[in-house]
Amino acid sequence: MLVDDHPIVRRGLRDVLAEAFADAVIHAVGSGREALMLVRSHDWHVMVLDLSLPDGSGLVVLKRVRHLQPRLPVLILSMHSAEQFARRAIAAGASGYLTKETADAELVTAVARLLRGGRYFGRDVLEGVALGLHPDRDEQPHERLSDREYQVLRMIGRGKTVSEIAVELTLSVKTVSTYRARVLAKMEMRTNAELTHYAVRHGLAE
């Protein structure tokens, strides 16, 4: 299963994988909701999952997939750098992580590895995770956040209001406000302007 919100990207990924795995049945969807419906109704051999979806974070989808089909290998294929998401994705149960700058051949190699029961992480991912685990490295404030808090921070960094975030994530305004308050407390900040400045400076608002 391919999960990506861009139709052109989905078509391209499908073509690459269909050529490499001639006998495969490949189904492509554009939202986390569609992906979870199919996970509940069918057995899959591998999922290729984007992290930026119109109805929420791919990390949330990944965690639900782990609950619904614990043995389903999930390859994260994201536009986001390894420094931003790789460690969170691995902690949530991803079997692999590639950035979208990767060559088609590496995508095929990664999917083949997951189909054999292995794991696959791009070189930049391994380097980013290794750097993040370095004992001399100071923890960044945003690394203290839960996945949902991190998602809210990034959306605030893109200029979205609490009401807009609530609609996009199908949460209540009160719930989003609670997440925002937790983010402010954990990062020792007081305003959305401070959060926005931080998110932009650290490349979290992309």
C-alpha cells in the first residue's frame, strides 16, 4: 500500500514499484483515514507511508497500524529530513525511513528488504539518528514534546490558528489549546510568536 497525499507522487511511486515487482498488487491512497480502513479490511505485505497527510500526521497513522497489524512492515518515505522525524518514526515502529530525494533504485531496494523481513534506513537517516544520539549533544527543546505536541508546534510554526489546527486534525479547539499549553510549558515559552520563530529557525515549519 502506498500512502501519499500528492496524486502525481503516488502515480510515480506506483510506476516505479510496479516495474520492479511485476506480480505485486499495489493500492495507493491519499489519506490516513483511507489507509487505516484498508489496514482493517485487508492483509498487506508492506506499506510505504508519507508523514504529511491531509488528515493528520503519518506518525499517528504508523502507531495505529502497529496496533492493527503489528507485523506489517512500514517504510516511511518523507520530504522531511531525518533530523526532524527519523527518531520519532523509528520509536513508533517504522521498519525503514527514506527521504524523497532518494533514487528510485534505493526505494526498490528498501521495499525488497522489508518484504524479506528486514529493515532499511537511508544513509542520511543513519547519520542523523547517530548524531542525535551523540552523548555530547544537548537535547533540543522540541525533542521533549510528544508526537502530537510536536505536530501542533509545526502547524503553529506555519501560521495556523488553534481553530484551524482543530479542524485539520479533527480535534476540539479545547484539546488543541491543551496541546498548545503543554508545548509552551515544555519549551518554556509564552506566546505563539515565540513558537513560530523557533519553528522557522529550526526548520520545523516546512
